[in-house]
Amino acid sequence: MNHQGMSKIEQFERGIVFRSARFLPLLLSVVATLILAVAVVALLYSVIPSWKPNKPVQVSELPQVSVSGSEITDYLNRSTQANPPTTKSNPPSQQGNAAQNSNPPAVPTASPDAKSIANEIDAIRKQSLALKLPWANEYQTVCQQVFFGNCYGQKTVTASRGVSGYIDQAFSHHNEANVPVEAVQVGDESYRVNPSHHEEKIAILRELETVLASAKLEDAHKLIGAWGKIREDRERERDKTIRTEQERKAEDYAKAQLKYETTVEKKRLIRSESLHAAYLALGSFVLLGMILAVLAVERHTRVLEAQLAAYKTETAPATVKRVVVDV
């Protein structure tokens, strides 16, 4: 290699390689350290488990509906109807009618809750008989449509609601479908009772007992009709409030679940990217270190070659002179 070529290499090494070798590894170390620090923080964040939202619980029970005697009196005073309200109802043979008198087959011994409810129903039955109130509902079959004097489609409606019908109506808001109906024998009478929400049903029956205790023969039918109408309206309003709150909780849970799933996916991506960043930082540091090492080895090799050549040049004349003297 001629002197001019060596000069260019020397300029390149002194101007670029040496200067880069002084600050570039340090700069790269700082950058790699920062990348690693960020990657470690991101990795720690990504491995921290996210809080999974709890499934919505049942809405807290609202205060139970109650009807007082003064409220019944006020309702009757405001009402313009002389007859008690009648509504559609299922036939007495339907399963789950809490207060219907029936003759069921032999069943295992009833639970204490079912027995206490049946005892209260039997007491109300005796009050109803004393006030000459009908116990069972009376039904009639009517035509849904009549064309040219012919009946098309029939349906069963309540012609007259008995005391047991009002009890069934009140109980319908507190019956649990997964709780089996029990047959309870009280004296000569048999009752089919759903024992769920025992305390609420006992409160309803005792409230009805109070209404009947204050009733007279001539106004007993109006009083129990007003009681049933007021209670049904309030129970429906209460059910609507509970249903609305339950829907709100379900919606909040759906949003929280979506946020949780999004966070989990985000952490998964962050974990993957942080690992890639750490690998890139370490790889870059190793790659540049290898390049600088190769350049340094090349530089030292040339220096050694130059020193060896100079040494040979310096020692060559002395050797020749010694050989001449010996001759």
C-alpha cells in the first residue's frame, strides 16, 4: 500500500473511527440503558394482573310495600268505581298459586315456612267466611272475536276475584320460580304454598288480616278490592325500580368487562413490544461493539505491521556490515 493510501486510512481512522470510539459507545450505552429501563417498567406494568370486574349482584331489596287502612279509605273516597277491580288471572289449577285450596296427592312433610304461611292463610280464610267474602276466583269463558254470530277463539277471564286471588296476586311478586310449591294441610283445608320470601309473605298476610279485621259486611268487598289495587300498583312500581337498577348494573358490568379485556390486550401488546425493544437495545450495543472491535483490531494490525517493517529496515544495514567484516 503506497504512502498516499495509508494517509487516507489514517485520516479516516483519526477523524471518524477514533472520535466515534470515544463517545459513541458511551452514547449508545446511555440510550440502551434508557430503552432497557423503559422496557423493564413497561414489562412490569404488563405483567401486573388487571382487576377483573365482579359480576353484578342482585339489587339490594327495596323497602317492602305496605298499605294502611287510611290509604285504603282515601283510595275509596277518590275512586269513582263502585265495584272492585277485576283483572285477568290464571285458572286455580295452575301450579304455584299460593293460596288456592286444593286436594293434592300425598307429599313429604311441609317446611316450617310453608306451614306458617298456610296457617296465616287459613286464618284469613276464616275471616273471609265471617265477612261472607268469596274465597276462590270465579272464571268465565268469553269469545275473543265474534263474526256473524259465531265465536272464534275463547279465553278465560276472571269474572269475580276471591280473597285467595288477591293473596295470589300479592304473592306473585315474591315467588321464586326455583322453589318448589308445597302442599300444606291445615285442619280440613289444604293449601299450595311457595315458601320463598317467607317474611315478606307473612307481612302481606298480616296486613290483609288487619284490613279484614276493620271491615264490615257491607264494605268488606270494597276494602279488599282497594287493598289489592293499591298493593298491586306499588308492587309493580317497586319491581320496575329493581329491574331498572339491575339493568343499570348489568350495563356497568358490561362496560367494565370491555375495559378489562381492552386493558389485558393492551398489556399483552406492551409486553411484546417491551421485549422487542430490550432485544433491539442489547443487539444494537453488541453490533456496534463488534464493529468497533473489528476496526480496532484492524488498526492494531496495521500498526504492528508498520513497526515490524521499521524494525526490519533498521536492522538490515548492520547485518550486511557484519557480514562484510567477517569476510
